[in-house]
Amino acid sequence: MVVVRYRGKQYELKAGMTARDAILKLGLDPEAVLVLRNGKLVDDSVILEDGDEITLVAVVSGG
Amino acid sequence: MGDSRMRCRKCGRPAAINMRRHKLALCDECYPDWFRGQVERTIRQFGMLAPDDKVLVAVSGGKDSLSVWDVLLRLGYHAEGMYIDLGIPDGGYSTESKVRALRFAEARGATCHVVSVRDRYGLSVPELALRRGRIRKVCSLCGLVKRHIMNRFAREGGFSVLVTGHNLDDEAAVLMQNTLTWQPGYLARQFPVLPADDEGLVRKVKPLCLMYEREVAAYALVCGIDYIQDECPHAIGARTLFYKEILNQLEQRSPGAKAYFFAQFVRAKQSGSIQFAEGGERALHACEQCGQPTTAPGLCAFCRLWQSDAPTGQDEDEA
């Protein structure tokens, strides 16, 4: 399993999908988030592996 | 499992970011240099800064302002920061963002000035909004307060230019909003450089105006800039976010759409092929109370905000 964190919430997803697929699965916009895998910035084509800790960083701010 | 990841175009290491609009993927070592080069090019393209400028960077503790400050320091500019403590209590938002701005400055041996709205004027921004009955319009009130304080501080401190961290998504969202509602006055004033005015408006520039918000966040992350990632609690549901969402949908379908939208607007203004009348009298004069430039007769909108019985305009001055 892969642990994915986003805005204080935690999700568990199956390994084997790309980070972009994971972003879409969570209903997020790939343009609006960046992916940290085990604390390191990676592009969203990376394939998620068992034990990965993924943090999705929201990049959009406004006001 | 084999590594099928995208590779850095420059060195072949695994990519940290893929920028579809540029058809360019870069690793975390090559990306910061590329980013700084892009910003430097924007500064040159619009003649934003001179080497001897005394620069004041408006810093919020967020990714944009800290990143632009970082780039300017690395490019060798004399750049001091100014943090405006708005006094937003929710989840310690103002405290957390101030800590990040000060830590950033300390780590680089840079100066960060702090102006507390409550200490200087008696009320925090949320308290002022409550008093003025503008709870639902805190963002516009906050913007007015920040513009006033930034300009005043820059002017009194002898700074020749004020830098803000507005990125391309910010600019494109504002452009979209002002186009959909046909606001010629706002469209007339939107540009990467806002010149100084004899009446006291300090020159304002936006070196990140051609960088996507995503690219700025990536720069902050790979450079280890500790910025506040939480959204301002008052910005939740803001119209700007709505327009950014729409623009990102366009970007998904057509990479580069956001950049094209804003860059073509700027080019058309530069070439004179589109022109907007600002509408009405825009002559600036000094506010009777604070001396800051304003288009309003008598007191500026900022000074009127602090008078309990005076009506408040929102945007008529301090462009």
C-alpha cells in the first residue's frame, strides 16, 4: 500500500499506479498539486511503490 | 520494477518537475538554475530593476514572496523584506507566516522589517473588517490595507522599487475576472511594471509574473524554502481561486493556455494594439491626512477605513 497525504488527510492507495493517476483518483487537479515522494519532489509520472509515503502539496493560493 | 520515470533533459537524472507548456522536464539540481534564469530574463525584458536599486520585497511567508526574495538575493540585488502582520488569528496564521519570513531572512543575513497593523493603527485586519461590516469582503479590505502600508513604508524608507510575488496564475486570474466583467480601468492598470508617480506611488514590479504558480512552488520546495502552505483562512472560497480553477482546466486541455492568455495581453498593450481608457478622473493628489497619493477627494480610502462613520470606497486609489 501507498500512503498519500493531502491537506491534513491521509489516504491509502494500491501500488503500481502513477502519481498522476493517484491525483486524479482523489479528484484533484494535477495542475494544482506537486508530488513529494518520501520528502523529495518528483514529477507525477513516477510509479508508486509499496511503502512509498506521498505528500501532495497544494500550490494554488488566492484571495 | 524498472524505472520508467521521466528524465531531466539537461543531465538525465530522474525529473522533479515536468513543465508541459515548455515540453521540459528537469531534476531538482537543474531546476533552480533554470527558474532563476527565467526570472532574470523577465526582469530584463521589462526593465524591472537596476543593479543599484534599493529593493523592498513585500513578503507574506508564502511560496511566492519568499521565492522571489530568494532569487533577487542570489542575483545580487540589495533586497530587504517587509512583512505586514495582519493579525489573522485563525490557527496562528499570521504568527506562523511571520516566523517563516523572519527565519528566511535570518538564514540569509537579510533584513526583514515587520509592520503590525494592530500596533500601528489599533486594530487587526479581521477586527477592522468586523467594525466596517465587511466580514465577507475581508480580502479586498486586506488588499487595500496592504497596498497602503507597502507604498508608505517603501516611500518613507527610501526604497526605489517595491517587489511583489505575483505569479502568472495570479495575473491570469485577475485578467480573466476583469475581462469577463469588462473593467477597463483595471485592465488599463494591469502590467508587470507599475511606474512611480510624482505624487508618491513607488514603482512596483512583479518578477514572477511569467512563472506558473506550480513552478514557483516547485522552486520553493527544491530550494528548501520553508513557506506557509496553509491557505489564508479568509481566502477560502475567494473568486480568484475560482478563476484559477477554470484556467487550470484550460491548461489541462491545452498546455501553455494560461501563459498565452496573459502574455498576449501584455504584448498587445506594449504594442498599443489594445488600449483601455481608465475612465473618470485618475489624477492623483495627496491625502489630507496621511499624505499618500489618492484619487479620492479629501481622505484616501485607507484613512476613511479607520474613521468609524465614514463611507468606504474600495479601489479608487493606490493602484
